[in-house]
Amino acid sequence: MLQFTKKTEEFIMKKFNLFKEIIVVSKANFLHALNSSKRFAISYDGEIVYEPFSSNLISIYEGSIPPISPLSTNLSRPISEMLGKEYRIVEDDDRILIKASGAWQNIIVYNQKRALYDDTTGDGIAEFSDKKLEDIGWHATEFNIGYREIVEQFEEECEGILLCIEQEEPYQFSGLGFVFDIDHARQIGFEYCVETIKDKLENDEDFTTLTDDEEEAKDYFLS
């Protein structure tokens, strides 16, 4: 069970680093999914679910396991090989332990459409999948407030998951962000932009005179 650390009255997003985390799955549920021939997913917290997948699913595997052909010369198939070579699987009594960092490129594909933001490329965060937050981010750029700055507020103030791979030597990071309460994220993002823009208008000489686009952004946040 994942634990969240409270910061004042809010939760800090949990960084789920696949280089470090082991996903624990019930062996009985795992075998049932393997033998079902149905498309299924394994969530980051070890739950197995079947299609149709919910929009808030955060998965480390999605797919189905084809049955062994009766013409095969080898009718046995180790559990450790069931999900593919990118996954490291260990059987532990009634549990299956999975290391999934090797499957990161597949995991990005599974989750990209469900994540609030994508920080998996060297280009940084370019947009939010939520329309209202994207409006906030788009207008905020007129005052040189980047998506990364807004995301840092989510990561400090919102309950959620940062699904990622991160290592220090040599440093490597790639991640997808999910918040569990989108209304709270909208509030946090908007309030941060309001306070930042007020400060810039009072103290930053670059915003003594505003362009039409900057006036529009000012009205969006301060009207």
C-alpha cells in the first residue's frame, strides 16, 4: 500500500520510481489473467483489471497472453517469461514480484493518453491533457510561467502519482504525472499563476507595459 506524506493540509505526490519499486501481484489473480486469454492490465499497485480500462488506470502492463499451441514441442511456459523479456518476475509463495523498469517505453505508450502531463522527453512538458489546466498553462506563458513551474506546484501540493524512471549515476529521468483530484489541481495551478503574475506586474520591469496578449492573460487571471 502506498503511503502519502502530508505537507500542512495537503498531500505530496508520490514518486513511483520503477528502478526502485517492486510491484506485488496475487499469484492466483496473475495465473487467472494469464489463462483467461482476455486483455488485462496490471496497475502500479498490483491490481489486475480487465478491459475496458478506466480513465484513471495507471498501468505497468497491458496485453493478453496467447495460449500455447497444441503443436508446440514445449508445453510448459515459465511464469517468469509470461510478460516478456522487459519484465523481471520472481515467484514468492502466493505472490508474484515484478520489476518493470525495463518495459518503460511500453509503459509510456500504455499511460500517455491518461496522464495529466508528459515529462518523458528532453523537450520538457508541453501541455496538460485537462482542457481547463491547458487554458491556464497557455495563458500563463504570456508572463513567462512555464508548465514545469505549474507542475512543481502539483508535485508539492496535490495527491497523485509521478510514474517514472529516475537514476542518479548517470542522472536519468523520464516521467508521467497523474493527479487524483483534478479540481484541486486546477485550483492550485490557477492560484499559483495569479500570485506570480501579481508579483511580476508590481516588480518586473518587463511587464510595465503589456502587449495585447499579455493584457488578455492578465484579464484571464485577475478579472
